[in-house]
Amino acid sequence: DIQMTQSPSSLSASVGDRVTITCQASQDISNYLNWYQQKPGKAPKLLIYDASNLETGVPSRFSGSGSGTDFTFTISSLQPEDIATYYCQQYDNLPPFAFGPGTKVDIK
Amino acid sequence: EVQLVESGGGLVQPGGSLRLSCAASGFTFSSYEMNWVRQAPGKGLEWVSYISSSGSTIYYADSVKGRFTISRDNAKNSLYLQMNSLRAEDTAVYYCARSGGILDYWGQGTLVTVSS
């Protein structure tokens, strides 16, 4: 099965900062990589699909890139409402659809 | 508006059973693949099971294979998860999520607690 890793596991940044999270797959998954945001006590929300496509209604400060095994998620200007845990998830070929361990983002 | 509403969670003893339901509305349920995803308290997301739109193709995580059964009733716009032989490590919030690999809509979740 494909394993996903994320780094860092947590980060603290100031409002307006650029925030970058990386995700690595244990084997080539092409661009079958999604990013989700989960706020405390809430269900996850899809932000980015197929590595770089912004889900409808998601602010443009969120972006994603990468292919193969290495992927990057970026918040171009961190806002207070972006405090959440972010997960990558692969869906190459068949299930299981593995999630990364998550990155908790806080305001400094 | 797409809505997914889970129900059926609760407290159950180890070895017991529980059936979760997910009521779908706001879209053509019979056209979409569905999944169950769970989250143990304070932990990350774990994919549990997948079912195709017709119900003919099903997958499970190794951690639940042989104990959990996913099913759907397209006439009732409902998704189910029958959970048997429950263990303490199955304690989690269980979410239903729409679509195949791109989980574009999620329910609010239902909490399952396995404890004596």
C-alpha cells in the first residue's frame, strides 16, 4: 500500500506569512493527490484536488503543486481563519486512499 | 445543496455491533461512489471503506476487513456501515464522504465509542 508523509507536523506563523507544507508518497502517484482543511470539531473540507486544482469557492491564497512522489501545499498569505490541520490524501488507482498524518497550522 | 447526515453512533461494548447510516440529499446519490472515513480522538484521518455507485465494487482498509460491511440503498439515498466485533481501537468519529478518490463533500460525523 502507498504511504504518505507530511512535514512539518506543526507550524506557527504570523498573519500575512507564506506557509508551505510538503507531502511525499512512497511511490509514484502521478497527480492523484488532494489537500483537505479540518478545523477543530468540524469535518474535513476539500481545498485542492489533483495536486493543483482549486476546489470551487476556495480562496485563491491556497495553492498546490507537484507530481510523482513530491507535493507542496501553500498558503500565500496566512489569515486567522486558516488555523486548522491540513491533510494530503492520495487516490492513485484503487483504494486504500491513504491520508498523510496532518500538519497543524497556528498563528504566532 | 449537497447534504450528508450520519447517524447510528453511540457507546458499545467490545465485541459488540453497530450500524451507521448516512442520509444523502441534494444530489443524484445513485450516480456517486461513496466512502467511510474515521478519525480517532486527537488523531488523523483514516480511510475505512469504499463502495461504487451501483454497489458492485467494494474495498476495505485492512484494519476493518472481515468485521465491517459497507452497503447502500440507492432507492433510499442511504449509505450504511455495519460494524461487528468492535474493538477499543475502532473508537472514532465516522464520516461518510462523497465520490471516489476526491472526497468533495463530507457529513458532520457520528461518534462511535467502544468501551466496557
